Amino acid sequence: MPSFDVVSEIKKDELQNAIENANRELSTRYDFRGVDACFTLNKEDLTVKAQALEEFQIEQMKDILLNKLVKRGIEITCAEFKEITKSGKNSVQQIVFKEGIDKDLGKKIIKLIKDAKLKVDAKINDKTVRVTGKKKDDLQAVIALLKNAKLDQPLQYQNFRD
């Protein structure tokens, strides 16, 4: 029976490259000379730090990062920007990259598929949604449906099997 998986993943190496390129651009820009500003990637989030009490530089850094992410093929809808906090002379912003399909998004995907009345079956497996059907055309219709849906997270379609 044909099937495929709906996943939401980020290529870690491309994310790392985008952050390194953004840090490199910060070191060469005139408006960031003499300013302690950097992007730091932790396991699940990114820290944007600038040595300024103004949020303007953090916004500039955000634009630099978004441009680098787009150039590396990472969709910017997976980035969730937290509030800017001030600690001493530094302004800090956390950016969390959403990965995997949580229960709420999985339920929303399944509801979309069922409302379309396609002859397929969708089930949530950990951080993926498995869609199975008798015809490849039905599965391709599901992919088209999900691509046109306005969801909070970018989706990829893997393991398309006959």
C-alpha cells in the first residue's frame, strides 16, 4: 500500500553554516565595529547577543540572520523569536527553531486531510504523520493540500513508497 511521511525537519549543517556566515558578516560590517555582537547556537535554540541597550542592533542582526537562512534553503517560518531581554549592557534574544510535528499540529494535519474527504488514512507517529492510501494520486493530492494549507511550520514529505 503506498504511503509517505509528513515531517518537519531542519538541516543542522545548513543552519550551522548560516549562523557562521551571519557571524562573519557581523565582523565585517561597519555599523558593528567595536560592538560585542554574536550569534551562538545551542542544542535547540539560538542566542542573539549585542552589546547595546538599543533593540535596533538586535533587529539588524535578525535581518542578517534571516537573509542567511533563506540563502541556505532553511524556511524562516520554523524560527520562533522570543522577546528581547536586557541584562547589564547587553541585549539578548532567543530564537527557537521548531522541529518535529507536535500533537496539535498533527491533529490539525489529520483534520485537514479528513475534511478533504480523500481516501487515505493518516496517523501520528512520534514526530511524524504517516499517510497511507490505495492510490498514488490520492497521496499526491494530500501533498498538494498540505502545501497550500497555511500551517505554522514548514513541512517535508519523505519515504514515498509504492
